[in-house]
Amino acid sequence: MNIKKINKNDINKVFIRSTFLQSSWNFERMQSLGFCFSIIPIINKLYNNNKKKKKAIKRHLEFFNTQPYMVAPILGVVIALEEQKANGININKKTINNIKIGLMGPLAGIGDPIFWGTVRPILSSLSSNLSINGSIIGPILFFISFNVIRLTTLYFGIHYGYKKGINIIKDISNNLLQKITEGSSILGLFIMGALINKWTKISIPIVISNIKNDKLKNVLTIQNILDKILPGILPLILTIICMWLLKKKINPLTIIMMIFLFSIISKYLHVISN
């Protein structure tokens, strides 16, 4: 019997196609078409019989949905399973689909806080600061840096999944990926905490005392007192209030509108200066 072997070039074809995972997203089976499109080069390589190809394509049209960049390890595992199946190992349709379903939830839980909760906010904050200052480098930096991280994750994720096969489940059960998630979340929160004080500017210019003489002028405002207690205390209080409102299930758009209204009214009454 001819042993059918997947090579690096075949996996790279899947990597290129995986970048279009969301292109055919639908509300019935979500990413199933994108997943099937990604895996087709492997199906064409492993199965010469048209009937077997149709069956393979059909089993990858089942419901599928995960974080779009964390699909990579799942694709790698499926490539390994399809390779084993094509070489005569008894792997049925349910086994492949069950492994896909079993992995898509945990990996989505890992990918969301890493990419949507850490990488994207940090990169967008850094890029926004450059853009506010009038530099075109801002949007370019965001586009390049985010896509480098995204494509690197997809590329190495697929190769990692193929190499590990179903043993990837051990990595998940041993909390390896959970530790990576927690570490990235802590890093993201630390950086975002530092950025709050840098980019959130609130000042209360209300004058408490104004001492003037021939040589000295000393104006004491509420902001001066707050800065002596804790620099950046007002942005911190605003952040805590927003977090509290989010925990109370207040819509983020509602919170944004509340901040807008408060800022406009406070500015008009000269309670805050910026």
C-alpha cells in the first residue's frame, strides 16, 4: 500500500487559504465553508477517488466556529487525522468532527482574550497616539504589526497542530494554553493601566486660593491637591466607574454617551478643563 504523506508545502497551502476563513461566514454553520475551503488542498492530495473526496468535503461542512486565528491548531490536527484515515487507520467521520468541536471552544476562549482583549487594544492605542499627533505611521504600524502577529499565529499554529496531532489535547488539559492566556491578559492589563494615565486627561481647574504679592503668585486648584495625593487619580476613578457600569450590564455605547454628555456639561460649567 502506498503511504500518503503530507509535506510542508501542502500545509502552507492550507495556511494561505486559512486567511480567508471568515470570507464565507454564515449564520447557519458559521465558519464551516471557510474551514472546508482551507482543508481542500489536503483532501485533493490524500484522496484520488472522487467519491472519497466528496465524503471528506461533506464532513468538513458541519457547523464550526472558533476564534479566527486559533483555527490554526485545529486545522493542523485535522490534517494529521485525514492523513491517518487516508492511510487506512480506522478513523470515522464522528471522530474527526468530535475533535473539531472539542477544540474549537477552548481555543476560542484562549484566542479572544489574547487577540481581542490584549493585542488589538495595545496596538490600536499605540497607533492612535501617533495618528493623533498627525503621523501617517500610526495606521501603517497597526496594520503591519497586527497582521504580522496574526499570520505568524496561523502559520506556526497549523504546523504545531499537525506535529502534535490529537496529543494537542494533552497540552490543553495540562493548562499550558491557559497559562499563556493568563500571562498575556496580565501583560495587557498592565500596559493598558499605564496607558490610561498617559492618554486620559482630566483636570479640575477650580481655584481654592489665589495669593498674590509683588514677587510671588501662588494659585492653588483642586487639581494641584489631587496631583499631590495621587497623580492620575481622576482617570483611574473614571476607569473604575466604567468597569463597574460594565459589570452592571450597562451597554458600552450608553457608557460612551454618558461620558460625552458629562464632558460637555462639565466643560460648559468650567468644572473640568480638558
